[in-house]
Amino acid sequence: MIKAILIFNNHGKPRLSKFYQRYSEDTQQQIIRETFHLVSKRDENVCNFLEGGLLIGGSDNKLIYRHYATLYFVFCVDSSESELGILDLIQVFVETLDKCFENVCELDLIFHVDKVHNILAEMVMGGMVLETNMNEIVTQIDAQNKLEKSEALSSHDSLSAMSRSWSYPYLSNPDTTGSLNLKRTHLFPVGKNKAKDAALSTPPQL
Amino acid sequence: MALKMVKGSIDRMFDKNLQDLVRGIRNHKEDEAKYISQCIDEIKQELKQDNIAVKANAVCKLTYLQMLGYDISWAAFNIIEVMSASKFTFKRIGYLAASQCFHEGTDVIMLTTNQIRKDLSSPNQYDTGVALTGLSCFVTPDLARDLANDIMTLMSHTKPYIRKKAVLIMYKVFLKYPESLRPAFPRLKEKLEDPDPGVQSAAVNVICELARRNPKNYLSLAPLFFKLMTSSTNNWVLIKIIKLFGALTPLEPRLGKKLIEPLTNLIHSTSAMSLLYECVNTVIAVLISLSSGMPNHSASIQLCVQKLRILIEDSDQNLKYLGLLAMSKILKTHPKSVQSHKDLILQCLDDKDESIRLRALDLLYGMVSKKNLMEIVKKLMIHVDKAEGTTYRDELLTKIIDICSQSNYQYITNFEWYISILVELTRLEGTRHGHLIAAQMLDVAIRVKAIRKFAVSQMAMLLDNAHLIASNTQRNGICEVLYAAAWICGEFSEHLEEANQTLEAMLRPKVTTLPGHIQAVYVQNMVKLYASILQQKEQAGEKEAAQEITQLMIERLPQFVQSADLEVQERASCILQLIKYIQKLQVKEVPVAEEVIALFAGELNPVAPKAQKKVPVPEGLDLDAWINEPPSDSESEDEKPKTIFHEEEQRHSRHRQPEIDEEELARRREARKQEQANNPFYIKSSPSPQKRYQDTPGVEHIPVVQIDLSVPLKVPGMPMSDQYVKLEEERRHKQKLEKDKKKKKQKKEKRGKHHRHNSLHTESEEDIAPAHHVDIITEEMPENALPSDEDDKDPNDPYKALDIDLDKPLADSEKLPVQRHRNVETLKSPDSEVPLVEKKSKKPKKKEKKHKDKERDKGKKKEKEKKVVEEEEEEEEKKGEDLDFWLSTAPPTAPTPQAQSEPGTGTAVVAESQEVKKEEREEQDEEEEDEGKKSSKHKKKKHKKEKEEKSKDKKKSKKKSHHSEEEPPVSVQNGTLEDEPLPPMSSYRLLAENPYIKMTYDIQGNLQNDSQVTVSVIFENKSTSFLKSMELNVLDSLNTKMLRPEGSSVHDGIPVPFQLPPGISNEAQFVFTLQSIVMAQKLKGTLSFIVKNDEGSTHEKLDFKLHFSCASYLITTPCYSDAFAKLLESGDLHMSSIKVDGISISFQHLLAKICFHHHFSVVERVDSCASMYSRSIQGHHVCLLVKKGENSVSIDGKCNDSTLLSNLLDEMKETLSKC
């Protein structure tokens, strides 16, 4: 079982949090903070597993994470998941994001966290891996987007709200708050992680 | 008004969407909280509007704020509104918000039930999908119960997209509503073979997750998973299955044996590291479960270790980490194989990655031996010095202590070395584990008598340098060691050479900055020290020196008397008083040392931590009984003040005259003992009566330690453990030389001595004799200690509820209607396991609900529960048979497995096991046939016995051992009071037979429906031809009719939903409706089928007579004796009785037979008399009183219906007359 999926940036700002177990909002924030502290301390070339221990639900759990450019993708899993399998799943997730957003960068995640959630929902459901085939995921996402679009077009009422959400507002309105590296730094390619076609040799269509 | 509307629409145009909100937050870095609270106000306004788009937008923003840590539960109702929007766009937003913030405590969640149900059945698959996804995050027990049916239906949805989601969410449903597991399980199992790989993978996922928690219930699925493992190419699925096998093998070692080969093949062939790793892991689990008995498993271990070495040597840190992790599992059972890779593991200690270092440390723990302990610890000490970051250093520290102290210091050959190590560890700054070191020091000093002198000298040094240890901060955990140091110096002060110096060190003003509990120990032990110095001086006749030391104490103690710590203050003032008194005596030149020292006389023995618990309570002692009857309230009020007053007076008088008389001493000793007993750091003195404080320490019987002279007794300055390593090497070398010499000389004298003290150390143990003849005092246990029972499991384990036996057949009360729809599918897939031919569509659902409600109304919870359980048991057989059939049936349509999959060995085994099952099935049927012949007429043979037998056989067949001798039958639960073994009983009777086919059948009442029974027919193909197009038809009577699909006439037969290849049998079920159940019924029927062989196909027919006995209308129902008595008293029951002579079987046996064949349950049994109860599907109560005489049995029956009763009794007579 996957207990939680967290995405945060190099400064610990949450970009997505998905808990498959109930925690109060305060606890969630605390978990995110602590996870960030654990993960951010680690060098680039150390192993991607951490015994999270006390964070979520005890010693059975592990943190499995990957670091892409400015973002950390952290999966908290229990012993029923294969460590290397989850590493690949993260890779599949990021590649799927890359496909859906076309050269995904942190900004995409910042402004479209809802879409990221939707993509994630096609991969992991209630803490269990639902689909690992990227093409299948993308197909389903596209179909749903199409459905959404057709709904938006058929109704004037929601048009204003929806059409805006489909544009990329930050392109015309460059965001210049300094704390983040806002250039469209692609999550890909990130050298090591991409190169490591990693554990499962039969790539994503496992 | 109009203005308002215009304003509203303008507002809407300026509504922020999610992107605006995010941007806004980013632009308000300074006052983010304020900005967000503004936004929340806006959102609240938006939520008040009617426009669903606006609402959805608001909810979307809330979801974002939730991620930032804002509680949005206040908007739960709005979220539900958005969830129920008709548009997918909004619905998705709503469900996402719900999945992020709904939980069991959300009160409005119950409002969602109908909406979710609607979405689940939506024609748009994405509506369904989004509802499933959302539900998976916030499903509650109520939702699970209400929606289980709908979700189960979705498991057979036409779209794989829905199927896989429905399958996956079932796990969550099971967790919240465990009752759904059994009804849903057959379908879930079916999904393991779904044509869509995604669905298959989801099913594997769910079953693996279930099996991980309660593996034993899923053992029966092993063959199926085995097949999947050898045929699947999906690595995700493979990994899950292999992990599952890892969980199953400990329960069934024979399964492990079977697994080794395919797994080894996979290890050799796969290029996927993850798969390789999981294979290795499971092989390890298998090897652990086998641990012995496998002749060639060393090869497998070698393979694993070798593969793991490759992982560890890999530059990929992840693989390295996992390699070490798996290595530590091997270590537990096969330490030798791992030890040869010590170099590699030590190397990992240098890794820059902390996780890897920690893993390596874990491994080292298991790798130490006498030979390498010093070396390994030396390496670790180097790492301690180098280590950055306290966590890792602390980890190292605890590991060093763990490694050294494991199994009662088994690997330590030189305790001086160990003490030095401990002292060296005290130099660690900022460690949290001071108390650990302290505990070790205490333990070693107490238990290893030989080391006391050395330990005391080291501890004295620590005390002397206390300023170094305690200097840094108050919070410094390391100062805990001073606690141990002070205690050791005090307790074993006779070994102290410079006692004066140590005493002074303990009296330094700096000491008062230590934590209170340490100061307390200081105070207590400085008196011990003082006492021994006093004695020394007095013996030496140095009166002045003695007085000086007393004076010193009197001067310095007040600093402790002023302590804010209660304990310190109390002890100090008490002791100060004592010493002042001593001073007075000294002035009078009275020798006091003897008396003072008597305060601390007595030997300490370590007591096992559990000793107290294990003291048996003496016979006749009731710990709960009052020693004195508690005084009544009125009395106590009067007397209480008196006693208090009395006590106070006593105390005062003592204060005034602090005479050290015998009584006072005893009291103090008592107090001291008390104090020690409550002191966790104090190793408690023995509870055994021989060792009283009066006894002088029995030194004689303790083996005296001889210290090897090659080791200097006192090391100047702080000790350096390193030198011991060298010394040890030299010593060992010398020893070896000596030994060699001795061998030549054939000498024994000196070494004989060695052995006497070290029965532990046999020659084989690496030939290393310890430097000291160590006497490790074992911890004491009370005499007749009770065996411990520690394994208490967490009662709150949520997975416990899922510990459900899935092999049991489904009870009617559990069955959910979903199963009935499976006809069509089963027709297509004859290999699916439960071919039911019950055409009930929607009826049963309602019926069942009604039934449940009825039960609930009864209010007798207990009774109900018990009933349900019994019903389950009752219905179990059917299902057990089904599973068995599934196991025994080779899928006729499937191609031969060999052709299908690559690793030949694995599949060969599968094929073999299937064959075995076939054979075994035949055997069984033969048995049944025999029995059928014996009982020429209808005989109700039934139940558990047979099932148990079968399940055992099943297991056996898995293990390839057919032709088993009869298993000792297990007693029938129902109605059995003794564990007397019962003969097997079968419930299936012969229906009809010809050269092609044999039919046996069994009839079960249907609890959900008062006018239905289910007939299960086993069809067995006896020929060498293929049987197909089987159709069963009966001639309905007025009373009894076969339930046919809607639209078909009474003359139409019902197709049997499978075909039968040669030698195969399978079971189908048919439902019959009846009006009256008071009489037995017979129905004529025909089975028509096509026989297909090489020559062509022919039409064949087989006639049969279906006999519905009255007992088949009864349903085993438990009854409490009081309810039973009421029933009998009620007077509306008719009575009848029978008597059967010539009964030779035991009474218990007889009851079991009645229970089994006639569906009764025992209410009460007294000697050879029992009352029994059962209920018909139409609610007739049947009560029996069974009495056994010499060799006869009389049965008195009472029932609402006299005809039913007499028929039942007739049937019973028939059964019994055969006994």
C-alpha cells in the first residue's frame, strides 16, 4: 500500500499532497515538513530509500523518493510494495506529467495541481497501484479532458470559468517572485534519473 | 433587485479561478495568511451562489488551500453539491475535494450514498471512474456496506477501465466492511484471470494485500498464483505474486519447495532488477521456512548471496541498499554464508550514504564472533570518531553495545576491553544514550565479578574527570554514566585504591549541577564509600584520619541538603544527621566502622527482568481477598485521625533520639531495599530467602577469577581499548603456542581448570579461551517460575477483521445477489469455479434485506450473531465443494499449460498437480459411490467431515502425495462436546448413473427464501468422451417446481453451465420452489447431453429421481437453552416420539450424525441425554429430546406441524437404524 504521495519543491513548498490515510490538516503539514527535512538533507547520489519510521504509521513504512530539478516526488509506502517498483512508478508518473503538460516544469504543478491530481488518480487509487502503463494513463486523461472540453463548449455559463483554466496565464504574465526558479526548467532530462532506466527492465508498459 | 443581479454577474466575472488564487498567494509573500483569509471570505460568498460553475470553482480553490494546511471541512456540504453536479467537469472537482478532506468523522458523508450510487451506475464511464476514485479515499463502514453490492456489480463491467477500479476499491470496502469479503471473493478470484491485464493486475494487488495480513486464508489460492507466476510476463504482477508467496511459504513449507525451482529460473533469466530482488527475497523466505530438510538448498543460498553481492557491489546506491537489506534476512538463518562477505559489509560502513551505513551496521550485528568482535568494534569506534551527525553516531553507539552485549556477552572474551570501550564511549558528545552506557557498566560490573576491581578503578577515574563529562550542558545525556560510576564505586568500594580521592571527587561543588537522580545516587554512595574508608582507617588505627574524613562529609554534605531535588535533599539530610552522630561517637573514641558498614552489608544478585511476574502465587493465597475486612464508613471516620496522630507521634520520637539500634538498622535496610526496588538502575537483590543481608557475601562458592598477567591491571589515564586488541592478539597467539605445546606433551593439568569454569566454551568455539575466567552471573528467577506468555497481539488491528476463512462456502445470509447473474459468464468460461444456476435476479436482495431487518428487530443480538455463524457453517460445505472442484478441474478449454509458458519445470508441476487432483477426485467419488450403494435408499449423508477430509486431500494433492492414508477426522463442531474422532460423513447422494455420467446431489434449504431450496448436483464424466450441451429437466409437481429463467416454459430444461472433458467433474446448482414442506417429495427428471468423441457425437439421456427429504428443509439454527425452554412451555407444539433399538455407536457420535444429516444443533447435553433444535425454512421450530439407553435411543420431538415432525422422525429412524 502507498500511504501518501507528496510533491514539494527544493524549499519544502508543497506542490501536491495526497494522503491515503486520514490525517488532520496540521498533521499533514507536519508530515510534509518533516519529510522535506529528511529528504532535502540527502545528497544527490545516495540511495532513494529512507526509513521514515515515525512519520506515517510505523517502522513498516519507507519513504521512496526521487528528485527532479526543483521538485521532490516522495512516496511513503509499506512493505508490500517493491522498492524498485515504486521508483519506476515515480518515473512513470513524471513521464506521464511530461506528456500531459508537454515539457512539464514546476510551474505546471503550481498552477494545475488539480490536473496533477487527476493524472495521479489514474495511476494510484486509494493507495494501490492502478495502472502503470503510461499510454493507457495518457489515453484516459485525454479522453477525460475531451469530455470536459465538450462540456465547456456546450455551456455558456461555465465558459468563462473554464476557458481561463485552460490557458497558461503565467506565459502572458511572467511571474517574477524570486524565491523560485521560474524559468521553464524541464524536469527532464535530469541526467541520472533518466539514464537509470532503473530497476524494471521492461519499461513502463510493465 | 436588478442591481443585485447585475452586481452578481459582474462579481462572477471577477471571480478568481485557481490560477488567480495561486498567483495572488505568490504575490502576497508578506501577508500570505491575511490574503488567504480574504480569499476564503470570497470563496464563502461564491459558495452561496446558485451557479454550479462558481461553486465548483470555489471548491477547486479550497482544495488547493487544503494542501496548504487550511481546514476546509466547513465546506463539506458544498463539496457534496459540486459532486452531484451533472457535468463531469464539476463532478470531478467535487470528488477530488471530497477525497482530500472527507473522512469517517465527516458528518455529511452519509448524504453522499445515493449520489455515489447514481454515479457508479452512470452510463458515462468517467463518472463512474471518478466516483470510484473518490470513494476509495473516503469510504466509511456505512458507505462500504451500502455500496458493496453496486461495486461488486461493477467488477463485471464491460469496460476494463471500470473493472480494474472496482476490483481495486474492493480492498477498501473489505477493510471497512469485512462481511463483504466472503460474498465478493469468488468474483475477485475470477478477476485474477480477467482478459485485461490491468484488471488482472488489480485483482492480484488486492488479493496480495489481503493475503499479506492473513496469509493462511489464501493458501488455497497458491496453485492459481503459481500458474499466474509461470505464465505472466507483467513484472508488476510477478513482483506482487512473488511477494505473496514470500508471505505464504512460512505457513506451508511444501509450497516453498515447489517454488524454489521456478524462482531460481527467474533469478537466472530476468533482467529486471526489481524482479530479481523480489525473487531473491522470496527464495530467502522459502529457505528460512525450510531451514532444514532440503538437501541442496545450500546451492540456493549461494545463488542468493552471490546475487546480493552483485547488488551490493553495484554503483547504484539503491541496489546496494536493498542488497544489504536482503542480506540481513539471510543472516538470521545462514550466518556462515554471510560472514564470508564481511569485507564487503565493512566497506559499506564507509559509504557516504547513511541509510547504507545503517543497513551495514545491522548486518554486522549478526556477523560477530569471538574471533572478530574486537576487530569489528574497533572499526566501529573509528566510525564513531569520524561520524558526523548525532543520529548516526548514536546509532553506532547503540549498535556497538548491542553487538557486545548480545546473547549474554557471548562474544566478549576480555571484559577489561569492554569496560574500556564503554569508558571511551563516554567521551562522545551530545549522545542521547548515556543511560545505555550506564546500564551496561552496571550490568557488567555486577555480573562479572572478576572485572569489578578494574571497573571500579575506571569508574573512579570517570568520577575524577566528571567535569569533562558533565561540563557541556545540562541536557547532556552522557552524564548518566556518572550515575553508574558513582554506584559502582560505592557498592564495590572495597576494590577502590584511592577511596579518599574518589570521595572528594564526589563531594565537589560541581556535582550539585548534575541532574537530581544522579546526585541522589552520589549521596547514597558517598556514604558507602565513607563507610569503607572509615573501616580502613579504624583498622589501621588512624583515628585522626577517620575523624578528618567525617569532618569532610559534614562540611560538604550541606550543599546537598540544600538541593531543590526532593530525593537528594532527603537522603542528604538523613545522612548528614547520621554522620553527625558518628562524629559524636568518634569524639568519644567509640569504634563505629563496623556498625556503619553493616548498613550496606549484603550481596547483590541480578534478577531477571521478568522474575517478579513469574513468582507463582502460593496455593490458597487469594490476592484479591481482604486481609482485614475494610472498616465500615462510620468507623473509619472516627478512627482515621487517631491513627495518623499515632504515626506522627512515632516519627517524632524517632527523630529526637537517633539511636542506631537493631530495629532502626532493620528499618533503614528495609527502606534502602525499598528504594533500590523502586530504582530502575539498581539491579534488584535476590528475592530468594537464603540471601539475606545478614549473610556475609559467600565468596567461596564463586569461582575466583584469575586475571591473565599479560593484561596490565591498571591502565594509566583514560583507557584505550585499542591496546587490548593488540594484547589480545598476542595473548591468543601465546595461547595457541601453549596449546600446541601442550598437545605435544599431552598435558591436561592446567587446562582442566579452564574447562571447569567454562562449560560454555567448548573447544570447537574457535579455540579462543577468554582472557578472564568469566563468571557471568545469570539472572535469577524465582523457583517454579511460571512459563511466560507474552505474545499479545494488538486488538485494534484493522486487518484482523479480514481474517476470514474464504474456503468456507458462502452462507445464504452472506450471499449477495450479485452471484446470480453469473450464469452467462460461467457458460462461457467453464473453468470458473462456482457455476451457479440460480436465477433469481433481483428478488433475493430484497428478501435478504428483509430477513436481516427481521433479525435485527428481534433485538437478541447475541442470538443473532450466533445464528449467523451457524448458518455460515451450514452453508459452508457447498462452497468448500466448489473450491475443491475448481482445484480439481482442469480447464477444458485451456490449451495444455506446457505450450503456454516458458519455464518448463514450473508448469510441469502444475500439470502434474492437476492430474493428481483428478485422480484424487475420482477416488473420492468412488468413495461416495460405495457409500451410495451401501445406503440403498435415500440417506442423508452430510457435512463437515467430508469437507475437512477434502480440504486435507486438497492440500496433499498440492504436494503431490496422493494415496494418503486416512487422516484422523476432526470432530464435528456442531453438537460435539468431546474430541472423540468421528467417522467421515458425506452429504452427497447418488442421483443417477450410466456409463457416461454419474450424478450425485445434495439439497440445502435457502434461508433467504422460505419457499426455496438449492440442489447442488455434481456431474462426473466417467467416459473417455467429451460431454456437452447438458440440460437438466424435471417434471414439476404441484408442490415443487424448478426455478427456470423468465420466459421459459415448464417443459424447458435448464442448461448445465459447463462442459465436461473426460474424467472431470463439476458442480451445478439448481433452485427449486416449494409450497409445503411438511412432506418429503420426489421429482422425476431427465438429463440430456451430447457425447462427443472421435467417431462423432450422440445424444444421450439419463433419468433420475430427485428426493427431497424433510431434513433438507431444515436449517441448522442454534438455540439458547432458555429460549428452548420457553418454546417447549409455549404449548403450541405437537409432540411425537420414536425409539430405535440396536444402537451401537457412541452417543456423541449419534448426536453428530443427527446434526450432520438432519441439520440439528445441540442445545444442551447432560450425560446421555440431549436437547436439540432446528428450524425449517418456513419457520417451523423443531425440538428434540434424545435419550440413549443401553443400546437403544429414544427421541421425543416437538414441532409446530405434526406431519413434518412425524416425517422427520421417520427419516431419523431410518438414519439411526443403520448405525
